[in-house]
Amino acid sequence: IIFRDYISGFPKESDMKPTIDTIELKVPEGSNSVLLKNLYLSCDPYMRGRMASDSYIPAFTPGKPIFGHAVSEVLDSGNPNFKKGDYVWGLVGWEQYSLIENPHPMALTKIDYTDVPLSYYTGILGMPGLTAYVGFNELASPKKGESVYVSAASGAVGQLVGQFAKLMGCYVVGSAGSKEKVDLLKNKVGYDDAFNYKKEHDLAATLKRYFPKGINIYFENVGGKMLEAVLPNMALHGRIAVCGMISQYNLEQPDGVHNLFLLVAKRVRMEGFLISDHQHLYPKFLEMMKQLFMEGKLVYVEDMVEGLESAPAALVGLFSGRNIGKQKSTTLGA
Ligand code: NDP
């Protein structure tokens, strides 16, 4: 899938061009390279940032494949860390096969724990899972009995934040953009409560109903009007883990948030983070997750489309809430 050119505004399927280009790929004699068959490609909101030339993150190159996180099988390897038949997760092109030359030690991770579906390494056991863990467990300083609010709660990151909050003994409410997602949060993911933010005309009043004593931790995925509604509802000394602001990514002119002084008045700590700064926590995270899986304490909802040609629409769909759970694509058709 070739990236056409830098964009502004909402991404469109036509910004990505399915292309059939048959080339011979092999591991050069004596090289450190790894030849991969890509199995599952991850569709993530941050990829929108890579479609702009002036972003916080390096851009895709026009005329070259889109790239992102994926789960792959090693077909051949000149690299001592990987052998034929291994499964790995890391960054690859949106293509059926990839030749990774001299992979950086952090770029590909060998998958040793296979008691769960392999696709989980694009979600709950991959980048979004680590994001939920770092943002909630490491940065938001949660304590038993606290009240937690999560926006975009049914997505790749949010559904896990809710589960971590419950495991910590917190009261947790999530918001999402449809009845189906709200039902999922309440009946499957284990949120104490949930609401459809699209049906609420006064979000601040809605939050007041769910959190009469205030929100101790807000896990921010959305930004804009949502953040503005949260601020008056924060409890004294609350924490806001700023994971993302998806409502802002496609706007030419970002929404102004007019009540930021409430951070001072309520002594709130608001902290943004990028998961790329916290990769060293992955082994600790994985150990914790293995234990939780063994105890049957985790659920995860995935939304899979079939075939590389379906991936662009799935990526674009993140910005209208088309996905239910973690969005990913296989590389081969059904
Ligand atoms: P999701 O799986 O949650 O998919 C995105 C969801 O966002 C959509 O399904 C939709 O759900 C919601 N959404 C889209 N547009 C809007 C809007 N305008 N207003 C409100 N909600 C909207 O994505 P992820 O879980 O992968 O990512 C969640 C957040 O975490 C994003 O902001 C992302 O950028 C961020 N992130 C940050 C990282 C970091 O390092 N800081 C790493 C990974 C993710 P709905 O139907 O509920 O509206």
C-alpha cells in the first residue's frame, strides 16, 4: 500500500494506493537481514501524524509503502537473533513480505509467549497495550478506590485502561460513540458504567452525574470539547494522562480549550507521554500480562479486516469510529 502524498484534513482511502509490484526478495549472503511474511498489520491513529510533513513524528515518504506495527513470520534470516519459523512483532511496510536490513534491536521483538492469538501483538500485547499500562499504571499514580474516566474507551488502548483500573480497585466509567460500544464496555470489558458521548448535549453535566465527587484520573484519548467538559469535573489533586487527542488530528484549526486555569485551581497534574520513550518497560509489562492471562483476568476485542487492500479503509475508519475494538488487517484476503 503506497503512500501518495502529504495531506491535511481527514485522511481518505485514496491517500493510499494498493499496488501490485512483484519483486524478488532474499537475504543477501553474509548479511544481518531478516525476510518476513507479514501476517497482521495494525491500524493506529498516530499513523495520521505520519501523513503530514510537519508532524511530531517522522512522515511516510510519498511513493513508498505506508508502514506500521505488525506481526510477522520469519522466512529467512542472516541475523543471530531470529531464525526461520520465529514469529516477531515490530515495524514493517504495508506489504505482504518485508526484507528488514540490519534490524535495530528495538525494531523487531521475537514472540516467545504464544498462548494467546498472535494478532494480540498488534494490540493488547503490543504498542497499544504498553501505552495503556504506561499511561495508567506508571504515570497516573492510581490508588484503590479512586474514580477513573476514560474517553475512546472501547478502542485498542481504552478497553485495557478500564481493565487495569478495575484490577487496581478503582471505579471506572468510559465513553464511546455508539450503543454497541457502550454495551461492550459494560457487559464484556468490565467497566462499571459507560455512556454514548454522541447522545449527550451537555458533556460536563453528564460527567457530573457519573462522578458526583469528581474524577481522580482522566485517561485522555480525545481532547477538544471532551477535555473542556472534564476539567470542571476533576477532583482536587487529580491526574490527567494525556495519551492522545484524536478529535484534533484532522482539524486545520485545533479547538481551543478555554478553562485550563482549572488545572491550577484544582491542582491537577496533566502529563503527556509518547510510548516510544517507554519501550524499556515492555519486559515488565509482558510478565504482568502473562500472569493476568494465566489467571483468566483479561479480555480483548479485536476488529479484523481481511486482505491488504482493506487496510486503508480500516485506517481511515478510526477517525469516524468505524472500528469496534483494536483495528487490524490481515495481509491476505479471506
Ligand atoms: P481506537 O482503537 O480507540 O480508535 C479510535 C477511536 O477514537 C474511534 O473508534 C472512535 O471511537 C474515537 N474517535 C475518533 N474520532 C473521534 C472524535 N472526533 N471524537 C471522539 N472520539 C473519536 O484508537 P487507539 O486506542 O489505538 O488510540 C486511542 C488514543 O490513544 C488516540 O488518541 C491515539 O492517538 C492515542 N495513542 C497514543 C499513544 C502515545 O504514545 N501517546 C500510543 C497509542 C495511541 P468512538 O466510536 O468512541 O468515537
